[in-house]
Amino acid sequence: MRDGSPPVPTRPRVLPPNDPRQYDDLAGEWWRPDGAFALLQWLAEARAALVPPARRDGALLVDLGCGGGLLAPYLAGKGYRHVGVDLTRSALEQAAAHGVTVVNADATAVPLADGCADVVAAGELLEHVPDWRRVVAEACRLLRPGGLLVLDTLNDTALSRLVAVRIGERLPAVPRGIHDPALFVDAGELVRECARHGVTLRVRGVRPAVGGLVGWLVRRAVPGMAARADHRPGRRRIVPTRSVAVLYQGRGTRNG
């Protein structure tokens, strides 16, 4: 300031849990290897592993809640046109920079034709929307007969709320208020809802690999450690677990 007095510090805005504006505030984290969204990067890699190579020319993959386009590098070479749908423009700008064809729209009202998609992905989305059943209905509407639905989300259990919110959001690496536990999705209800719309969904529990998770937390906590991160291709950072009580993947095919 001209009078020599120190600048008044600006306080970060305080938003309600699960407020979409958080993603504008965290826009610089989407592609940082050890940033706040590292777990989302790992989950995108694991989700993409469920997607087989395209079976036909012009195959379309619709990525609901695509965020910064984290699926893109893991789909490269599989033969899909990757269309990403999201409400957050700052995220879509980054998705577009990584080769995604972006659509600024709500996941409950996607401006695409019925049965247009060979694959619909809904990663870390359902636990963030006010009505996950409407998103499931829209995802199934977009799928062509024989099309594939892949997703991952948090289960509606006390253990999930403990791990993801009470513990997880108190870690220095994880943004606070990113989840509203009232929106978590019961795995059995999700399977039944998909069946109502003609998709037979199978679920399995997943979790971060312990070594990778601990390493990430240490690198986030200790200045200068990020440069030592191990980002070797092919290293599994999300692994299966017997329980679906916290985090789970779903994979299913539309009947017909």
C-alpha cells in the first residue's frame, strides 16, 4: 500500500460442505501429481482399467462429472471419442486442454441423444449430487444396448463417513468440506436402481494402496518431498478389497 502499511490478508471463503464452488477454488489441483486431487487421479486410472478397447469406429465415451478430464490419459489409444460433462467451467477448460470434448451441463440433463454412448463413466460423482437416482437414470438413458457403465462412489455407511469425512478431511492433504455424508450412496440401492433402468451392475470394494497413500501424505506434509514421488507407469495405486463398506467401483452392461 502507498502509506507503507502492510496489506490486509484475505481470508479464504468458507463454503458449505459439497459446494461446487470449491472446485473453482481448487482449480490448480486437478493435474498436480501430489496435489489435493491425487486420489482422484488414482481413481481415474482404476476406472479406466474397467473400460475395454472400443469395438467399433466412432465409439463414444460420456464422462459424467468429468472435472479436469483426469480419465483422458488412461483412455488414450482405446479408440473412444471422449465427451466430458461438468458444471464447473474452470475444470472443463482443463479437460478440453487434455483432448476432451466438453459439455457444460448438469449430469441429470445431458444434451445428448438416447443410446448414443458405448460407455458412460460416473467417477466420484454420485456422492456429490442432490439426487443420485436422477443421475443414474440419465447415465442409463445415454447407454446404447450392450453399452458399459463404470463408476465409483462412497457407500452410505458409518464406516464410510468415519474414514472419508471425520478422518480423511482432517488430514493435511485433503480439502475440508469436499463431501456431504448425507449424499453417500448405498451400494445395494445403487445396484437395484441400475437394474430398474436395464443395467446389471456388479460392485466391488476398492481402496488406495497403503504404501502409495502413506507416501502421498508424507510428501504433502514435508516441503520438497513432492519431487521424490514415485509415478512409475503401471504401478497400482487403487487396489481391490473384500468390503464395499467405504469406497466401491461398479461395472455393468445395459441389457438388450
